[in-house]
Amino acid sequence: MTSTIHALPTEVVYLITAGEVIDSLASVVRELVENSLDAGATRIVVSLWPQQWRVRVADNGCGMNLDDLQKAAATHSTSKIYTCADLWKISSLGFRGEALHSLTNLSNLEILSRPAGENWGWRVVYSDGGKVEQVEVAAIAPGTVVNVSNLFANCIARRQGLPVVAQQMKAVQTTIQQIALCHPQVTWQVQQNDRDWFTIYPASTSKKLLPQFIQQVKEADFQEVKLAIPHPSNSENSALSTQNSELTLVVGLPDRCHRHRPDWVRVAINGRMVKSAELEQTILAAFHRTLPRDRYPVCFLHLDISPDQINWNRNPAKTEIYLNEIGYWQEQVTQGIEQALRLSSANIKEAVHITRVSKLLKAAEAKGGYNFNPKNPKEDNNQQSALNNPYSLKAVAQVSNTYIVVEHSEGVWLVEQHIAHERVLYEQLCDNWQMIPIEPAIILYQLTPKQVAQLQRIGLDIETFGEQLWAVRNIPAMLQQREDCADAILELSLGGDLQAAQVAVACRSAIRNGTPMSLPEMQTLLDQWQRTRNPRTCPHGRPIYLSLEESALARFFRRNWVIGKSHGI
């Protein structure tokens, strides 16, 4: 019997490898702009002609000399790593040495480049396999221009298997936005069919960049937190590492912005957007009970950690990784989100107007007969909140037995008493879910087997007491003094997990709207509320307070007017 196993021809091997790295227009853009960023570029121009299967990426990076250009597209050629050990020290975006070589097997490739300090540059055209086909002097600015044309010409089936042009362009836009979010200081110009498509302007932080990507949000709708994090204590290299890792979080404040889908939960590590189901689930869990039902947070997490904690060598796109000590990083992310959602002068910058305040002031001005357009509508996003300590908020009055009027150094707040108390009670229940015995037992009627099982699941001691009768012999401690305790237990029997039960108990036990409160009672509630971990929203996701800043009030009452001039004097 003759052998059927044989070595694949070199050109087949190259095509297989190329197909793993380059599978779409978006992947071409990703690989080329990552090379630009590795070259230190601060301005990148991406031009696309999708119907012609053509891409051009130009940058102002460090450029390449002729020797490097002649080697650039050879198989597995790179300037990023040299030995096996370097795979555990990856600090660049590219390192495999596959992208340019793959493009020579799937398209026509030419590169023009000029190093800074040289008087001229070079243009190199490559043939299949990365061989140099043509070399000539080129007059270009310092930097690099890569032209890819006739993509997938030798693999027409690949073209036919890709989505329609509009979907491919959407993928390109998403790819560029994700990379830009990790490198906010870079200017991006993107063109399609020789027309300007979109521009991304540089920003000092990712927080300042996000409003360019998400409609109808402002910088003040986000909170950014940066934390220095020590290496895991049980890490093999922790004793050798002298530099701490850094965690950067940009969080959409839950009372201001959220999404119908989890499409803006993004994770980046060391300058590259990655897929990490563990970290994404950690983010979603940290926002649980702070958002309305079926809504998702806006959150960008960027971890800058020691390369020895990461194995990038998992797939060609480098988006799926192995992260050592994943439990440790999950814990740090949870703590970072808790800090971002907390109210304190160290981390809250209130806008003069949030959306609800703008609408309120516009309505008030309309009723007052004003027709006023401020000369400078730009909002001051640099005001610091006055919440330095639990006593910085002062209860002044109660409106409609529902809202607490709160004074602080920079304006006035309205706090809804019921949901503020609900947040306090919910976190107390989460920290100390205590069941206490009661005597006599509470008798319930006509429970279904499902309701009985639900009460047992959340810790209630329930047993048959007669035909269609059940006796409940312990209850959550917070319900002990309530006259409607039986109704509350029936509510708990209708379904949900322990957290849902805790929310239900907190809601039923909180001070009702319409209940008169004394000033000391209101002040006590304010002090307790400020100490909660997530003070912006109740467990159902509703906003707890409305802020009227002093500058907004001054604008409304026209305190900047000169009285004499306003009377025509």
C-alpha cells in the first residue's frame, strides 16, 4: 500500500497561513495600522476603495531604510522579537512577522518609506512570497505608505464569502475606533473612494475621546479612574518586577448613559483591544442592580500590565489571549468600578448641566417668559463635587413629602427619599442577609409548589400546616417590624434569585414617598446614602438625585446681568 501523506507545497502553506492572518478588509487595516503605531506614528491616514479591493495606510512614523524594506515582507520577518524568551516580553502590537508576507500572497503589495533624517525614501514592490520585484527612489515625507491592491485576486471565493461592502466598511470603522480608543493621542483620517469618511481627533485620555464614538453623550457622562496595581503576589515574576501595573477605567455613569446591548463593554490590554469573556462578565456583574432592566453599561477597561502575565500567542489576530492569574485581575476590575461609581470629590466632576437639568431649566425659562440664549453655551466640565465627607450634604427641606432638598457648597440637589433609602437597605441586605425566627409563624394560603420551592431557595423555613396552608417560621430580619410582612413574603415567592429577593425586601422596607420626615431623619438618610457603594442609582437602575449646580442657577436667574443696562440706563 502506497503512502498518502505528503508535504504541502510551499505556496499552499503560504496561502493557508495568509488566510489565518488576512481574512477581510478590516484585518488588512488592523495589521497595517498596528505597524504604524509600533513605528511611533501620531498621524495615520487610511484610504479604502472597497469595490477595487484596495487599501492604503500612510503614517508619520519612524520609517524604514532600504535594507529593512527588502526584508519586510519575507516570511516570519520582524524587528519585534528575536528568541523564544521574547514571546513572554511582548511590548509591541505586532510581533509575528506574518502580515506583510501574507499580503504578498493575497494581493499586490508596495511600500514606500523614508526614515527621519534621510533626504529621500524608497519604493519597493513585492511579488508572491515576499520577494522584492522592484526598487526605486521615492520622494516622500518621513514615514511609511503601504499600498495593498487587488486583494484576494487569487482567491475569488474569499471575496464572495465576505459580507456586502456596507458591512465590511462598518467592520473597518469599528476596528479603527477600537484601536484609537487604546491610543487616544493619535490623529486618524479615514477616506473612502477618495472622499473623506470620518476623522478621529486626538485627545489626552480615552474618556475625552469616547464622545466622538457614541452619539448623544458628553464627556461629563463618563467617569475615568486610574489605579496603580501591584503584581499578583503568587506570580513567578512578581519579585522581579519593579513597575506596578495600571488599570484605567472609563465608566458611563449609570444615571446618565447605558445601552440596549452590551456593545460598549470593551477590554484592552497593553494597547490592544481583546476578547476576554471573564473580564467582560466581571464588568457586567459589577454594574448589576445599578441599571434599569435589560440595559447594559458603557465601560472601557484598559489594563497596562507586565508582558510576562500575558500569552499573546493564541491566535493570529492577537485578540484572544491567555491572562495569568485571571481571578486577581477580575478582583481589581471590580474594585475599580466600585470606586468609579462612588460619590467623592476625588473622582466626581459634575457638568453644569446634565440632560435632565437642561430640560428642567428650559421649561422654567419658558414659563417665566424668558427668551435667552447664552453667548457661551460651552459647559464647564471641570467643577469638583462638594462631597468630601458624609456631612457635606445638608438636608434643608422636604418637598411633597417625597424629595429631600439638599444644600452643598456648589448648588442644590433633589434626592428622592424612597429610592435613596432603597439603595441603603439593599446594600445592607447584600452585606448581611439575616434570617430570624418568628413566633407565632406566618400562615400562608394556597401556595403553588413552585412558590414553596422559591421560598426555600432563598432561605425561608416553610412547612405544611394543613390543607392548602403553609407555616413560615423565619423571615428576613428587615421585615420583622412590617405590618405587611405576609404580603412581602408572597411577593418573594413569585420568583427570582437571592439578589432579586434582596431588592424586593429593600423596596418594600424603604421609606415610602408621601411619608413626612424631620430634618434629623433626612440628614441621617443622606449620610447613609453617601456611604453606599453605588449611590447614583437604585437597585432597579433609577437615578436617585438631580443636581442643580450653582453656576446653572446663576445663569437661570441672570445674575451676570448689569441691572442698569438691563433697564436701558
